[in-house]
Amino acid sequence: MEEGSIGRIERVDLREVWPREAQDFTRWLGANLDILSEELGITLTDAETEGTAGDFRVDVVAKDDASRTIVIENQLDRSNHDHLGKLLTYFAMMGAEVAIWIVSEARPEHVSAVSWLNENSSADFFLLQVEAVRIGKSSPAPLLRRIVGPGPGTREASGDNRQLSETEQLLKRFWTQLLRRALDRGIRLHAGVSPGPRAYVGTGAGKSGLGVGYVVAREWCQVELYIDRGANQADANKRIFDEFHAARDQIEADFGESLIWERLDDRRACRISYRMDIGGYRAPESRWPEIHDAMIDAMVKFEKALRPHIEELDV
């Protein structure tokens, strides 16, 4: 490679990219949570920008794959006490379990404060630095870097220095019973999956980037095919989705009901799902066997309807 063909990274003033923090950066972040998700290793969904917390407005409120409430406070300046106070206020008022503070520069005392919060509470606190960069004449690109966060393994029950939250305990128990019930019925699709304190359990569908899984929320549940071949593969994901969508009539006929088709053009991944409004993990546990049976029945039909089309994919 010739020496002159290698570009150099140039920092771009954040205000050049996002002139207004609330109207520009916050809205951009709400529409591009996958970038933040990749940096944190947490799947963030259901973003609401400028949500209300009493008389205040939270920059972003989201959920993760364990249905935890997450508050995000943005600051395109050096960290200060005012924004830390806002973050803690919103965190308490929203009943959140995860707090994320994004700044252009973190003061040492605020790094220490967020570290202390992680060590002395059952919640997760993240402090990130945001930059904007370009190479040559390219468009500016965001660069998010985690400065402080909970230590590795803090979300797992074994070896943890805290107890699982009530929601996490319910989710883990819900999945334990569902997976056991599926095995008792001789259905081994998810036989190798370990139940965890999250809202999703899944397994590979036989082709790279495809997974079939169960999802549960407080009051509903679903089965889904999730299409995500990883970073920089959005076009491949959309192409795979379009192949399935071209066979939509046949797939739905084989399944026996209409499905939800989400190409998700503003995100990297795609999803095909079947949702059941029959209750979720907050339903009385006496009803869980009924819910589990409905989910297992749907998964068997769903996977069977999709299997021929998965096998035909050239990926």
C-alpha cells in the first residue's frame, strides 16, 4: 500500500456535527441506539427522546433485553455537577436500573463518582465520552468510548457481589420453566440454551446471523427470527429479509397466521415475529404453563414454516 493512500483521523468539533444538544444530538442518538448498544454490549430498544419525569424532561429513556428501564443524559460539554444531578434525579423518578451519561470530556472527580455509584448500588452506571471524527473529506462519524461502567460479570448471578433484581429473578425463573417444559414435550430446538435474567432466549437458525428465539415482556410474548450478521452488514441483513419477505404468502400460509415483518430500515438488523397478547412474565405463575405451551406451540410452527426458506438462503 502506498504511503499516501493511508488517511488520517481528524477530530471534528461536536457542535459542527450536532449544533444543538437536544434537537440534534439527542434525536440522533434516539434513532441510532445500535451504535451505543455496540459500545456497551447491551441491546437498547424502545427509545423515547425528551420523555417526562415529573416537571423535567429526560434526554432519552430506553429498555434493554431484560426490560430494564434505562435513562440517558447527554452533555456535549465537559462533565459538570448539574448534569450528574439531573442524571440521578431522572434515574430515581423513572425507577430506572441503568443510567448512562454521555459527555465530551469527563472530569476526574466525575469518573470517581460514577465508579463509586457502581460499587455501592445495585444499579449500573455508565460514563461515556463522545467524539466526532472524519478521514479526509469523509462525512463526520461518531466515536463513543466507555470510560466507566459496571465491572465484568455484574449481571450474572454466580460470583456476583449483589442479588438479581426482582425482574431478573422472574425472567430467569420464567425461562427455566419454559425450557424444561419444551424438553418434557420432546422439543429440543433450544435444548442447549441456558436460562438467564433477560427478556430473550434464542439459538442459531442454521445460517450465520440468523437466530430463532422467544421474547417475553410484562404482558405479552412472542417468537421471532432475528437477522443480524454483525457490524457493517446492514445491506446483507436487508437482502436476507427481502428474500424471506418475497415468500411471505407461503410462509404465513404454512404458519397459519399473519406475522409481523420489520425490515427496520433505520437500524442494522431485521426481525420477523409472531406476537401473543396472552400475558408475560408478570402474569401469575399459575398461568405460566398455559403461556409456555402457547409459546412452544408457536415456535414449533414458526420454525417449521421458515426452515425451507432458511435452507435455501445463499449466505
